[in-house]
Amino acid sequence: MHFDDFHQDLSSLDVITKDSERIALKLKGVPLQYANALRRVCLNGVPVFAIDTVDIIENTSVLPDEGLAHRLGLIPLKTDLSKYNESDKILLVLDSGESEETRSVLSGELSSEDESVKPVSEKIPIVQLAPGQKIKIECYARLGRGTEHAKWNASNISMLTDTDKDDEKILTVESTGALNPEQIVLEGVQEVSRRVVEFKDMINNIEE
């Protein structure tokens, strides 16, 4: 379902602006607790891929193995939620070869077994190599949520601000690049709706 089709059915959601990086929505008549829940879910409740385990075969750089693994984990990865579930893992490998001169190893040198799961940018620095140094790594990415670790945050910014009207708020979501902004909001709406249904079922069970 496309976001433009979806939000037409919700009179409380209007798109103000959107591009490939950011979307701003006007929420009308939405209870504050629902709006806040949507903001939090858009920030850290939508699953995206991130590198989770790293096998360092060779590392003669000045950066310790744990530092190298940490940097790899923070590289945002393109995510296709239609293809994978949260038990799937994707292999990415990087073999810099022995450096002939001082240079930076960049995210574009990571090779993925699936082209749909790869760094959002090819120019993210990973490590600096001096002549004669090299790194060789194999790592696995998996789907996760920012509630587990910040490396799985779907957005950099998820912000809720008041307008001059009491029943209106502006939700601004800025993507890390793993998903496009409207996907984040769509997934966020569906996740909050699911949680509300689960909560109502719990209440009904208590009342019974």
C-alpha cells in the first residue's frame, strides 16, 4: 500500500512536506498519547537492518577490533521490509587488500550478498589505513529495532511540535536512509495500531 493512498483514509493525517529524507505531517484531533507513541515508534520501533556480528579475519590497522566492529554497526543499511523477517541474516564482506598508500576504507567497499541490503552511502569512513596495512572482515546484518540499540533507529529525528491550534500537532520524521520517510510513518502507524488493539484485547480479557 502506498502512503498517499493510505493517508487519504485518515482525516487526522495530512502531509505538509516530504522528500527522500524527511516528511512532515499535520496531526489533527489525534490524542497526545497516540501522537507521542507514533513519534517514538518512528524513531526506534520500526525494524531496519544493521550489522550485528563481525568476524574480523585480519586487521593490521591502528583501530582495535572492537572499534572496527562498532563503526561497522553504525553504518545505516538500506532495508526492504517486504523481503525479510527478523530472523533473517545478510552477509557482508570487506577485503581492503594491502594498502599501497595512506587511505580511508569507505562503506562502499562492503559487498553484500543482497544488493537491496547495502550501506545507504558509499562514502562513510570506516578506518584509515597506512601503507602495508589491511583489513578483512565478514559480518552479518539483521533486522532490529532502536529499542534494542541505537544502531537500529529508523530515523535520526522524530519530533512532535505544537501548532497555534489546540488540536493540531506537527510530526517531523527524518530518515537515516535505511527506509524512506513515508515507509517509516506507514510502519509506525501500523505498529501503534497493533499495540492499541493488543491493549484493548488485554482490557477485554481482564473484564471477562
